[in-house]
Amino acid sequence: MFVDPKEGEILFKTYAQEWLRHRIIADSSSDTYASVLRTHIYPALGGKKLNTVRRQDIKNLVTAMRSDGIGASRVHTAHLVINAIFNEAVRDKKLAESPCSDIELPDVTTAKDFIAPTHAQLEALAAGLPGDWEATVWIMQGCGLRIGEVLALNIRCRVGEGQTLRITEQVNPTAQLRPLKFRKAGEYRDIPLPRYVSDAIDKHLADHGTSRNGYLFRGRKKELVTRNTYREHFTAAVKHAGLPDGFVPHSLRHYYASLALSRGIPITDVSRWLGHKSIEVTYRIYGHLVPGSWERAREVLDAAYRDGQTGR
């Protein structure tokens, strides 16, 4: 394939901005990609021409991110973005091949590394938040919601005689309402609603009411809570509860999934309730928590074989 060398002389940052502008993706993903580009990728590659970026430059970026204590998931996102940009450049015939190949990446955290808080720590965590946000802890812990989903809960979230939590939208980082991840506007996700979570919602409504548009959790300057503001208060509450620094709002979602799977809830159901894009995502993170499947399979197959021998 012939490639005009002049086509690759565009700056990486210029081409990346154009690439991002034409992505048809959810706002939350676009915000994440923009953040990774701005914070990690542009400082390292932004001023280079596309055709001068080498594989070693990308390896150096990954190494630098890990040295700075950046989490494995964030490193993987940075690699995903760089790889997508260079693949697009190859398709646009600006480069003959991508330099982003066979880059060694750190292992993403698995459920075995998650932090399991005690009940007392959960109570202290909730108590450490502003009073009108306490219920978020029990909702995320008891229903596995993402931070953007819990902050967008509306008074109409309970359906099915109050036994189901219906998630219909989420807030983006600037507290704007958006469709759920991997779903279109108007689509929703139903999750079993434990009684104690429903009680926490009732207490919240009795003590604090809702915003003028019926949203459970109100912001300080906007109608809805921004994720960064919530995280700041959550971090302070983590210290108040005696939890380790690595405990973040998403840790409550991991705790929900780990607990459900370890108690025998089918992974297919848990995956659907979490709103994962596919069962493969759930299994990659939590599969080792599914109890007894190996031994159970041996028992079932041995029993069937014995039944066949005896003609039953």
C-alpha cells in the first residue's frame, strides 16, 4: 500500500482531536477518552508528528504511567485510545502501519483484589457523607450501581410493587443527564431491590425530599450532584470509616457483585443487573467467585453416567 510520507506529518494532537470529534460513542466514553488524552497522552505524544511516533514512545508512556501510580485500568484505556487513533491513521493512509502493537500492559484488577467492608464500616462510610447523600452508599452496595447512575436516581425509580429498582439514566461528569452506558435514550435496566435499600430510600425521602424535578440527590450549585464533588466527600468519608485509600465509589459495585456471586446468584443474572456489555466482561472480573461449578459439574456428569449404567 502506497502512503504519501507528507500525509503522516500532521501532529498527533491535531489528528487525535479530529478522531475524537468523529467518534459516535456515549458521552461518558467521550469524556473518558478526552481526559486520558489531555492528562496522559498529549504531554507525551501530542507534539510529535504521526509518522515520528515509535513503538518505544508508547512503551515509555505505559512505563511512565505505571511509575506515577496510575491504575491498570487507566493504562489500558490510554493504550486503547492510542491504538484506535493509529489504526484510523492507517485506514486513512497517513501511515503504512501502526506503532502500537504488542505493547505489554499491566494486569487489570480482578475481584480477588477488591476490598470487602464490614457492616460497621459501611455504616460509618454512610455517616461520613453529607446527610442527604447517605443513602447512596446503601444503593450502590445493595444494587451495584455506578456512581453516575445513583446520582441520577429519580423518585420514580421503584417499580413492580416496590421490589424492583429501575435505572433509566445517568449523570455525566458535569452533572448532565445522559442515557445509560451501552443503552439508548429511553432504555432502562431493572435490578432486584433489597428491602433495606428500599427502607434507606424511604428514610431519605422523609428526611430530605427530592429536587424540584424529583431527583433524590441534590447538588450544591446545580440541581444534580457532580461526580467530582461526590468523590471528594466520599474520599473524606472513607478515612472516617477506617477504609483503605483505594476504596472508591466503584468499590461498592464490586462488593455487590462479589457478594451476589459468592452466595450462588447466577453470573448471567448478575451481569444483566450490573449492565455489563457482555457476559464475558463479568466473567473476566468475577468468574472465579462462582462457587462450586467445577465440582458440581463432575458430580452431575458422574451421576448421569451411573444412571445410564443402571438404566434409570
